[in-house]
Amino acid sequence: MQRFLKIAAGLTAATVLAVGHAQASTWVLDYTATDGAAPAEADLTLNVSDVQNLVGGGFNVLGISGQVDGDSITGLIANPNLPNASTSADGWFTYDNVFYAGQSPVLSNPGLLFTSASGAEYNLFSDNATTYELYQARAGIGYTEHSVGTLTAVDPPGGLNSVGVPEPASWTLMIVGFGGVGAILRRRRHAQPAAAAA
């Protein structure tokens, strides 16, 4: 019985160490201009930390992909003051790169700052719970486009944000845990014949 309890404890420890949320979740954002201006639309996929930051229950955005009016997004401009706001190197934008899952609005004002394949910078932020703005700027020119619209944020089909996915470190801990259980079993196996011979 004692042997069974040790094995069960080892397996439980390995499972607890291995299971948990991944360090990121995915959200799909769809922006549509309602004022007839450009940029007219944006389809964004955010890679968001699953651990809340210390500013208003937001989640730090770790990466971004998608397109704005067919212009492919190349990446998020890093925020050195995360989760607090920063000013872009060119001085055109203030941004924080924080996402508010399940809240309204889902982005703050100053919002997200990201770059595109055409060399443009984009800043997407909220005015209030239902109204968002999307600015475009280009090096050496400044602001080139600006629109006001709506934004929807969706957890992708299949509930990706509700499923825990072990990370490589978790897999390592799980393997170490199972190795520990194996070592205990081997030690017990070798100890039993010696005890029987005595």
C-alpha cells in the first residue's frame, strides 16, 4: 500500500508540474472603419500573455500578425515600459501594447503599435467602449491615413484560450517527475531482495 501511495504521489506531482496554461493565448481582432476613411479594415491576430499585468487587469501583447487594407503586418513595435505607455522612436505615437480580454474596450488609449510590409506604422486604440481609431504613419512623412471604426475581439474557434498546453519547461519537469518515480521503483526493487536475503 505504501508503495502504491508513493507512486501515486509521484505521478500526481509530475502531472501538476506538467499541466497548466501556455504562456500565451490567441485572439482575433477585426477592425472596420465606419467613417468612410482609410484604413478601411484590419484583420489582426494577437499573441497575448495569459498572465495579467499590474495595470488594470490587462494582458501584455507578445506578437501580432495579419493585415491592414491588404498591407501585411510584420511585427509589434516593442514597448520598453510594458505595461505602461511609451512613445515611439519617431515621436508620432504613444502606445502600451496591452489587451483587455473580456473587457470593453479591449484596447486602451494609447493601444497597439505595429509595422507592415510597406514600411508603415499603425496605431490602433480605443476612444471608448465601442469606438476605435486606426492611424497610419510613414517615415519622413508623418501621419498619412486615419479612420474611426468598430473592433471585435474573438477567441478563435475551438476555444484555444481555454485549453492548457504544456510548455517545453513543463514537459521537462514532467519527464523529471516520471524519472523520479522510476528511480523510486528501482530502489525499492533492489532493496527488497537484499531484505529477503537477510
